[in-house]
Amino acid sequence: MPDAIRIASAATAFPEHYYPQEAITDQLKQIWKSDLKNLKMLDRLHSSVSVDGRYLALPLESYEHLTGLGQANSVWIECGQQLGSSAICKALAGAQLEKRDLKALFAVSVTGIASPSLDARIINRINLHPNIKRIPIFGLGCVAGAAGIARAADYVRAYPDEAACLLSVELCSLTLIKEDISVANLISSGLFGDGAAAVIVTGAEVSARGPEILDSRSIFYPETESVMGWDISEKGFRIVLSPEVPTMAKEQLPRDVDLFLADHGLRRGDIGAWVLHPGGPKVLESAAAGLGLPASALELSWESLRKVGNLSSASVLLVLEQFLARDFAPGTYGLLAAMGPGFCSELVLLRW
């Protein structure tokens, strides 16, 4: 008998354009050759982020001609519909559910804006039920993948006979501001990639396979607004990325994880699956050091970072998709975690 809230499936979708890191770096050198005095610094920064290649919403040569927020946002709307529709359809198939079974759609993104929102356009595109509840969420950034799962679980806890979908669409390449040669922007131009992911969360009265969602926790760190986010202007989304992020991952995350697990009579050693957002090499290294984890515990997060870069909110869902493909002994605990603008963290306790 079904008796638990579950993650029934996770699926990803990517643009057709994939480039090795070196090709992206060379193209950006052409864009910045007049403004950046030391182009070798770009090589050094891009090689330091441990990314081998990334998917891009547009052909690489098109970014030189992309101007202003309006043009980039139009691409986000069109490409986002394509990727989001594909991810949802694949996730429904993985959960062995039909479109009519989907009762709520949570849509997260921090790389574009639209009204009607992206979820409304996708409902039309793939003919989801007109009575579906729409919950578009903007601004949570990298933490939104974990937070979206938690909010979807909250929903099906109230409606146990229903299924909800979390959709993340992040086209980070479209936020490139060519006039910005700050170190933060140079790093982000080598770190962030494009993609979408969808997760199906089912209520306790829906027959589904997959790990149980036992609990979730949101943690907000007061007076940390300057750590991460966007400064939005007519030119677009200008990255705010503080060097404090790895420090917070090392110092704050372990304490919050311990308190969360303790409420369930658990310790770090009881966790058999660490589903961590691959924010970057320093973030992963700091999180592993703070939590006392061996390198093998975060191998899927590192693999995701190498193959596609940081996909903002979609990244942890890509890592989750890889974990769902593995066989775990019944009763294995997992912890899904991400951090993001606010500054904040979100934790989700799983059990296979």
C-alpha cells in the first residue's frame, strides 16, 4: 500500500549546443579582447572551476551579438518552453503518470522573467490539464531546486491523492553582460551552464516508486543579502558572487545538517546518499570538509559540475536524477541540500 510522499522521478533536458570549456573561453576572449588587459587571467579562472564543457541556449558565436535584457529574455522564454516541456514529459513517463494526473506545477528560475509566466506557456504547449495549480517562483537561485522539492512535498502532504511537478529552467548563459569585466562575472562566465529539470512528487495515496521525502527544513541567514544574487538593470542580470560562499558552506551547513538530522534521531554517518548542489569546486570542497565526507560521497556532484557546469537550481536535480538511477538498500537515508541567495540553505531528508 502506498503510504509515503515520494520522489517518483526526475528528468533533465538540455539545449542542442554543447561546447568544451576551451571553446567557450576562446569566444569570450574575442568579446573581451578590447576591455580585458590580461586575457590569460580568463584562462586561469575558467580552468579553476573544474568544468569540462557546457550546454548553451544559443550557438556560441551568437553571444557576441546578444544585447540587452529584452533580447536575452526573449530567448529565455522560447528556449525555456522547449526544455521545460521536454523535461516534464520525460519526468511523467519516468513516474508512469499521465498529464492529467498532474495537479500542481511549481516552476523555478532565476535567469529570466515572463508574464504570463513560463509555466503557463508550457501548459499550453504540452496540453496539461486546465485546472492545474500554478506556482511560479522567482529569485531563489541555486537553492530553488531543493526548495522546490520541499514545497511540492508540502503541497502533496495537503493533497495526498495528487501528484505535483517541480520544473527548473535555468539558462545562465543568457545573463552574460559583456560590459562587466568584474572577477565575479569572469568566474561565472566559466562556471554556469544551461539546462532544465523536472521532478515528480507524489502524495501518500498515489502508487509510486522512489525515495520517501521524510522532512525538509529551510534556513535563512540574517543580514547576508550581499553574498549572492543579481543586480538587475536595463543591461540585464549582473552577477553578485561573494568569496564568502565557500566559507558559509563549510561553517553553516554542517551545523544545520546536524540539527536537522538530530530531530530524526540521525547522524551524518547514517546518510548513505549525499545529494548536494554542485555550486563550484570551492563550494564542494568546503562542504565536504565541513561535513567530514570522503571524496567518494560527492562523486556525482563533481561529475555533474565537470560535464555541464553549475546549472543554478537545476543542478541538484540533475544530481538527484543520477542517484535515482542507482540501487540502494531499502532503508538507506539520503540528504538533498543546496544553498542560495538570501543567503539561505534548504535540506530535504530522503529514505529509499
